Amino acid sequence: MKIGIIGAGNIGGNLTRRLTALGHEVSVANSRGPETLTALAEETGATPVTASEAARDARIVVVTVPLKAVPDLPSGLLDGAADGVAVIDTGNYYPQQRDGRIAAIEDGLTESRWTEQQIGHPVIKAFNGTYAQDILDRGRPQGSPGRQALPVAGDDAAAKQAVRDLIDELGFDTVDTGGLDESWRQQPGTPVYGNQGDADAIVKALAEASPERTAEWRA
């Protein structure tokens, strides 16, 4: 499958490593230009591209950049993507630590709904509370006892299923968090954030979440 990854940090880099190892055709971009991705390309066989080229013909596109950088992504980011492309948003709002104040999110809009509005395309929220090293180290065959599960939220049923299938291929179970307006259940500070549990543990953690952001996660 053709997959575009926009952002080559910890999550984007490790997804590039795992997805190329699984035989997918991966294009990867960052904010500094494809010439800075030579080492990752040589390691993985991924194709380094500009952000505006990453989605070309892709069936899945991963947006894994700091939230504050989302408005700076190229316009028409998904022009040329495959019909029905599924877009994964891995982003988190870190107002004190990185992003500054984003008024709409402070007023109650979920992080991924805000990202969706910025890029003009529906997104599926996944990998946002996953440790990057887990992507490399903790994948297990389907049916393995205690297999780690990841929460996935989104409104488009077909796109969500495509993302869940990809996560299964990576070696993880998934739990459907609901629509994107429910994705607050997996934002920073909730019980599921950073949780390495199996599906039962993730279901329990999601049920225990509160939509109220704690002081650490507010501007």
C-alpha cells in the first residue's frame, strides 16, 4: 500500500521503519526538506519528499507534526491522494510545553477536530498516546495474550477501518473510541494516554476519562 507520512520525528520515524519493513511503499516528509531525510531513507527504503508531495497516490496519510505547525502545512496537502484516503492525526495539544494557546481548543473543540478543520479533510485520531518505541518493540501477532491495544477515534467508518487494519498489521489491537468529538477520551492527561494495556484495559481507561482538562494541559 502507498502511505504518506508527514513528520519524521519519533512517531513518524518509527512508523516509517515499521511500515517499510512490512512492505508498504512509504513517502516521508518533514519541515526541513527531503535532503535532511537521507539517513532515514537509506535505513528504510522510504522515499523522502516535500510535504506537498507526501500524499500523492497514498491510500493512508499520517500527519504527525506539532499542533502549532498544522496551520503551516501546504494548502492542497491531500491533492493527488487516492480516492477515499484515510488521514491519521497523531497530534496532541501541549499549550504550556510547546504549542501556545489555541483558542478553539481551549473553548472545547477536540484537538483532532481542530486539525481536521485546518487541513480541510476528515481525520482519524490514532497513535497520539502511544510511546514511539512501542511501535518498534511491542507489536505482537493477532490473538497474542495481553496484546497492546490502541484507541482510535473518527467519523468515517471506512477510513477508521482502514486505520484499524493497518494498526493490526503493525501488531496491535484497537479499541473504537467513537466519533471525533469523543476523541477527548484519548487526549493528554486521560487514563488511556500512554497506557500500554490490552483491549480490556483500554476500554476501562476510556470509560474513566473526563473531558475537563487538568491545569497542566491548559494554556
